[in-house]
Amino acid sequence: MSKDKLWGGRFSQPTDKFVEEFTASIDFDKRLYRQDIRGSIAHARMLGRQGIIPQTDVDAIVSGLEEILARIESGDFDFSVSLEDIHMNIEARLSAAIGEAGKRLHTGRSRNDQVAVDIRLYLREEIGEVTRYLDLLVDALLFQAEANLGVIMPGYTHLQVAQPILFSHHMLAYVEMFRRDKGRMEDCAKRLNFLPLGAGALAGTTFPIDREYVAIELEFSGPTRNSLDSVSDRDFALEFISASSILMMHLSRFSEELILWSTSEFNFIELSDSFCTGSSIMPQKKNPDVPELVRGKTGRVYGNLMALLTVMKALPLAYNKDMQEDKEPLFDTIDTVKGSLKIFAEMVREMRIKAEVMLQAAAEGFSNATDVADYLVRTGMPFREAHEVVGKSVRYCIEQGKKLEELTPAEWQGFSKQIGDDIYAAITLEASVNARSATGGTALVRVKAEIERLKKEI
């Protein structure tokens, strides 16, 4: 009943049973218990330090909260829907255990700033976990890049064979993506790392609290500067889910390539059996379920971003009950991203590369055509003219069923008198790859240097 609730003094009728269940958040926000207790301990110590409550009460509160923490972690704690959320569950249990002292804990704060600090503490820790998993994935990519140095594969544009590249260079492209993802996560952590506790319900508090002390205790960079914004801000959650959406997009792109590469048509790689499943009817099948599922989970994270953006888009200042809807999309995103990264890092490290198949594929589709054009440019021919000459030679090869390297010297001379016998050395796959030695290129010497640079940085 409302009169039994910690906020029930204003109410004369009990809360409707369905309303109680509908508005409760304990089923999902109970994962914030450690952060809630940590924030409450810091708040209590500050209250005692400022002389707002007696030190004996502080000691009882801290001892009581530590006991509750131990009980929750041992599984000996019953969460109550009637107490709505993690904050009220812990506070009610504390007051029941230590009496009047427990009722003084909430002095100088509101659930509005309490939940804001809990989420920031929780997300700060989880971002640390996400970046750790990103490091594991980058390490797996570098492992494959180094283990397969010299393996040539076709590079694609429009999913058509374009130019030969090193497989290692392809892996390093994903290293760049995931390092940017880590940077976005670290930037998000910097912006969220300010203490909202002390903002009260929306206007601050009349008590002489020391927010700077609490910020130091909870390892924040400092207190937030506006009480209204402090309790109504969820930018940090939006920023995290936005960064997570980009991260999942990168995983999804990689997933698509792994799915393609493991088909019989490509046959570039073989994923470990540990990350694949079979068919209930076709005994020969080996399905790349992990990358397929990660590709699918990308939409889930996008949905979480749109959900929270929509929740926040028309809210007046300051706190509104709508904001209770911030936690489920945030928590789901955290769980999805961490799970996807963990499994991806292990899968990438264990996949087997089929170097000969990749090399054969790189030799198809006239992937060395640009090298012929570059050869002609080095003889003095303008690039646009060289482009036309090579285009005609490719068309001729298609009609004759030949590759460029199979043309005779006489056939080459028919397209341009500037083409000599040295054309053959210039258009091998190895020559094509190693000629691209500018910074960021696919040449073996450049890729080796890039791997070493990344290993030192990481």
C-alpha cells in the first residue's frame, strides 16, 4: 500500500496492483546494486564529514550497506516489486536493519540524482569492459595479419574483383575501424565522468553538502554544473549506444565478409567448428551461425538507439518517469556488444586462411589492369589515354578467353607501341601488391611496418 512506501505520506489510497507492477523497474535495475551501494556509502560519509548527520549514523549506514552488498552477492536478498526499484529496495532493507540511522541516508539527495549517478558509475565500468574486448579483437586481427603475411587476395569494389591486396592489409582495415570504436568509447567515458549526485530532485539541496568530496570518493572528474541538466541528462547513454551502433555496424560488415568467404563459392576461409552449427536435415552443412547472428544483433542495437532517442526527444526539464525507459535499451546494448566482441575475438583468432584459393581468386577478374595503366603512365602517356588502352585490351582478352599476362608481345604492341617486354614483370600479382608502397598501401614492406607500429602502440 502507498502508506507503506517510503514516499507514501502524501497518499491515502493504496497503489493499484497492476500500476505497481507496471511502474516498477526492479526486475532490470537490480543490476545496479553495487553502484547504488557505492554511491550511498560515499554520500553517507560526506553527510557525516559535513556534520549533517552524526558519525555514529554514518558508521551504522556503511556497515549496514556492506552487509546488504554481501547478502545480494551471496544470493540471500529478496527484491520486492512493491518497493519499485533498486534504490528503494536497498534503503528499505537498510532502515529495517539499522533503524532511524537508515532513514537519514537520503538526506540531501533524491532518487533523481541517485539513479543518475548509479547509471554513470555502471556505464563507466562497462565501457572499460567493452574496450578490453575491443583490444582482444584487435589482437586477434593482428595475429592473423602477422601469421599470414604475404598471402595475396583479391580486393573488391562493388563486390567485383578490383586489385590484388594482402590479406594482412584487409585485416588491418578492421583494426583501424575497431580502434576508432575504442576511441569513441573512451571519449564517451570522459564526458560521462561527472558527478550528478547533489543535484537533488532538480534544484539542488539546502544542506551544506560537499559535492567535490563525493566526486573524488567516486573517482569522477568533478561535479556536474547545473542541477536541472544533472537529473535530466541521458546524453551519455545515447552517446554510448550511438558508439555501440557504429561498432556493431563494423562487426556486421566483417560478419558479411566471413559469411561470404566461408561459402563454397569463395572458399577463402574455414571457421572453427566451435563457431558453426549444422542443419537438422542436410548433414553436409556447416553454417556460419555466429557471424550471421552478430549481423542480426546489429539491428537490435540500432533499435535501442532509436528507442532511447524517442524517449528523450520531447521531455521537458527536469526528470520525467519516461526516463525509466533508459535502462533496458542501455543494458541490452551493453550485453549485446560485450557478447558479440568476446565471441568474435575468439572466432577470428581460430579461423583458417586458405592462401592458395585466395591467390587463385586474385588472379581472376583482370585485377592487374590498373597496373598496365600505371605502366603506360610511367612511359609518358596521360592516364586517361592509358585507361582507354587498357580497357580495349581487357575487352580483347574477354573475347579471346585470355588473361592480360597471357597476351603476346605482338598483341600488346597492337594496343600501344609504348608497351615493351618488361610489361610482364610489372603486372604479376606480387609486383602489383608491392608497387603500392605509399603510406597506407598494401605493399608487403608497408604492411609489415604497420603491424609493428600497431603492436607497439597497442
